[in-house]
Amino acid sequence: MIRSVVRGIGSALPARLVRNVDLEGMVETSDEWIAQRTGIRQRYIAGEGETTASLGAKAAQAALDDAGLTAADIDLIVLATSTPDNTFPASAVEIQNRLGMKHGFAFDMQAVCSGFVYAITTADLYLKGGQAKRALVIGAETFSRILDWSDRSTCVLFGDGAGALVLEAQEGQGTLADRGIIAASLRSDGSHKDKLYVDGGPSTTGTVGHLRMEGKEVFKHAVGMITDVIETAFAQTGITADDLDWFVPHQANKRIIDASAKKLGVAEDKVVTTVQLHGNTSAASVPLALSVAVADGRIKKGDLVMLEAMGGGFTWGAVLLRW
């Protein structure tokens, strides 16, 4: 059986670090108010010349370096983002160009905060189907560009950044001991659109628009939806929460992370939490968290890791892989 195995990982953050206290002069808020409700302590905000494509390209190059590969070894780029540099072409093509690639194919994937989970699942299918040998899967966002900075309920939550993985098709035995992606479960339900969306777009207002969110409604649905797809992945493989080495959730809100882990029966010391460092970076959230946990030595080769995310739409999904 072909498995999509992680060969390398990388990340990139903007130069500007914005702590909660730095926001106190911009909107009516405080470090205590933000931290108690979300767990967020700081985030990074893109400056002049920093874009989704530039951050994505840096993360991709770091992943290539970690894998000991070059852009010439990559056949496919899948970029998860809701904040592309342009309406078109796809920012994945811009990243392809920045990496010096003249071959292969690249495209964007839009599933908001679930984007990276959708993207890694999609790349897995291309690799298993023989359409590519190696893929760069990138989550990159500049959400600061679509925030209403007068809305304290949303502007304090989000940050910018990028994370990337190199996936390689390798022969596996078809067992749970194989390295690579083992199972995935994706869902969506468009009836929840008005709970988390951007109030603009090319075909409606002709403007970029700003992010709008009904925070209580999102929270109400999040834990149930997250556990649903994870339990589906458990059922597909016969594993349980006890078998996991690490749980790497979307970093939106520490309360949601804690509640989801508790409902699933995942021990607290197996949960990777980086929301305090980056805020909610949407599609960049999961690969940034992975990058931190790999860099500090927590996630090691052979570890069984569950990824999950939920985003506007609603979209949600989970991926089980052995590192």
C-alpha cells in the first residue's frame, strides 16, 4: 500500500510580534480579558511586503531544507488559505514561482480553518493515485488583512503565519504500524455560513470585506463536530484515544481545545497547544503547531498523531498519521 509519509516540516512567521497589551490602546480590551477567554497571549501580524505567498514560500523552503530536498524534487503544491495574495491566480502558483519550480502543478484550497486538514487529505489522494511522488502541503494566512480592527470580539483572536509539510509516497504494509497518513474524515455543512464568514467577495460586493463571527454559536458547535470526525477516524482504524501519542488540534481557543480533548478522553499531556503563541492562524494553525512540537522534540518519528480542525462554512475534519 502507498502511504503519504512526512519527509520534512517548516514554518514562517511575520517579523512583527503583537502582545495582548499592545492591543489595549487600539480597542477596549485587556491582556486578562483575552487570555481568560481564549488562552491567547500574543500573535504575529504581517507587515509591508509580507504576504500569504511570501510566508508560504518561506515555510515551504524550510520544509524542503528539513527534508534534504529541493523544489526540483516536488511534483505538487497544495496551499490552504482564505487570504490569497490575489483573487487569481492561485497563491500556490506564486509560491511555485518563488521556489523556482517550472514543472508540476499547484493550486489553492479554501476550507478556512480546516484548510490544512483538507489540503493534506487531498495531497494524500494524489500521491496514492500516482499523480505525484512528492507534495508540498502548505497552510498560510494573513488574516490581519480581513479583520475589523474596531471589533474587539474578533480582532484579538487572529494572527498571521505559515506552516508546510513535504509528503512523499512510500510503500507501506497497510497496517497501523506504517508511517504516513492512515485515515482521514472530512465534513461540511453550509447551513452554518452566517455564524462565521467574511462580508465581502468578488461576486457579491466587489470588495475584500471583513471577518464576522458569532462566537458563542461557533463554540457551541465546535466540540461536537470535532469529536465526530475524530471518532470516525477511530472507527476506521480501530484505535482509541489511549493509542495516540499526540493530539494536534486547530488552535482557535484553548477552551475548545480542552473541552474536545476531555470529551475524547485524550490525556492533557498529549495535547499540543500553541494558541498562546500564535493566536488563531486559520489554515496555518495546525502546521505551525506541528512545527513547534517537532522542533522542541515532543513529536518524534513513529509517533501516532491526530490532527483536527474546524472552520467557517462550517467545515471540519481529522487526519490520523504516523510521523
